[in-house]
Amino acid sequence: MTAMRGRTCVVTGATSGIGYELARILAGRGAVVIGVGRDPVRCSEAAARIRGETGNQRVFFEIADLSSQAEVRALAGRIRDRHDRIDVLVNNAGGFAFRRRETVDGIEMQFALNYLAGFLLTRLLLPIMTAAGSSGGARVIMVSSGSHFSGRIHWRDVGFGRLYNGLTAYDQSKFAAVLFTRELAWRLGPDSPVGVYAVDPGLVKTDIGMKGTGGLVRTVWRLRTRSGISPAEAAATVAFLALDPLIEGRTGLYWKGCRAVAPSKRALDPRDARRLWDLSEMLCGLTAARAPLTGDSAPATIPA
């Protein structure tokens, strides 16, 4: 594992769970760590704990609600203004919603938070990541899940406006993260100084399924995660992708347990990956032309 002194890492969803433990690991390796969280008090407390536990005073937190694209853009702007390089970006923030909710941008919450926020933040930080990567290799890590094996993009109703199932929406969002990883790696090319990785941290004992859910769902989630691993164990898997020099060049792959493994067959479809890219650009306002949200035909042209 490499030392991280002189390198800067961004970790979203870093006030608890996997994100907190990952930020602590990276700080312990000497990195400048930029955690991202939504609650100012929890951000302040997390920063103080990590500094105290690691002795690394270069731990900072940015406050942003990543379900809002305006806040994602503002976050990226602050990071670019305050730091001249980003070596590692871990898109870890996520959540589960039993009932359908929309963001301030009118997008289904799980698709927006679990996937689209990472897509947009990555696109906005890529210029300074590319510059950093030219002197040592930068890395984008998308935290996905084994749930992606049950997922697919519901092209005719991506936002589940007709019939909502929280688990199906969650699976779709984690599937989208894997598709995006492969497409971004393809677009950057094998010689890019930025590597892109999707990771399944495993079944983790976190409270992601306990927030905003009813009694039955809470009980099922508690039973489901009883056999899971701790957030610290899961964070070690993600940290491997941030730290290990031997994975350099193995971009676009899906990782579990510190090994590259095969994702779902659907996640290998380049046509769907490019179609998701176009949809994501449209939803984030990164393209002038508005692509259709429904239908079976892929876009005629794929923007660079």
C-alpha cells in the first residue's frame, strides 16, 4: 500500500459508516482528506474525531446535500478553489427510500443521490484530477453494491413515476454506478492518468435501510445485516482501490474483496452504458440537446 502524503482525497458520505472509516484510513496514511456530509454538526464532529484518532490535522469537511445538483456544483467549485489537485474521489454517499421521493431537481431520490451525484461531481472534478494524475495516477471510485446484479435501467420510467418499489429503485441506482464506471473508463481511454473503479464493499452493518422506513422494513433490514461485516471492514476494501499501486491501469473494472470480479452481464452492455451517459448528461444539464427519457432506441450520436 502506498503512503498518501502530498495526495488529496475526497470522500462523500463521510460522517458515518463506510465513508467515515475510509476517511480515517486515508488520513492515517497521511493524505489530505476532504470529507463531505450534509449536517454541519456531524461534519464538525467527524473531522475532530479523525484528527484526534490519526494525528493528521489536514482533515476538512465540506457541507453539501448531494441530492441537489446546485449543491453538487457549489461543492465542486469550493474544492477547485481550495485545492489544486484531487488524487482520489470516492463517491460513497447514498441512501435507501422505501417511499418515492423527488429531489429539488424533480429526480427520483435514489437515482439522484446514489448515482447521479457521483456522475456530476466526477465530471466537475475531472480536470484537476487529470492534472494530479499526470504525476502519479488519480482514481475515481464508485461505491456500488451486489444489489446491482438485480438491477437494470428502467428506460421507460427511470424515475418510477408510475409504480414505485424502493428496492427496485435502489438496485437500479447501484447498477447505474457500474455502467458509468465502464463508460467513463472507455471515454478516458487506457492511457488516461485517471483510473475508474466500481466496488462492492459487501453486506455491511449500517443503518442505510433504517432511515425513513416503517417497522416491517426496519425489521427486515436489521435481520438482513445481522450477518454483515463492519463498516471498518468494508472501508478496507474501498481503501485498497485508493492505495494499492498494483491496480494501476486496471481501469473500468468491478471489484469485491480486493479482487476484480465479473459484474452482471447487463452491466457489460456498451449500448446501455452510452445511453445512460446521454441520459445523465441531459438530467444534469451538461448537454444542449434534450434526449428522450423513454423509448427503446439508443441516441444516434454519442457526445464526447
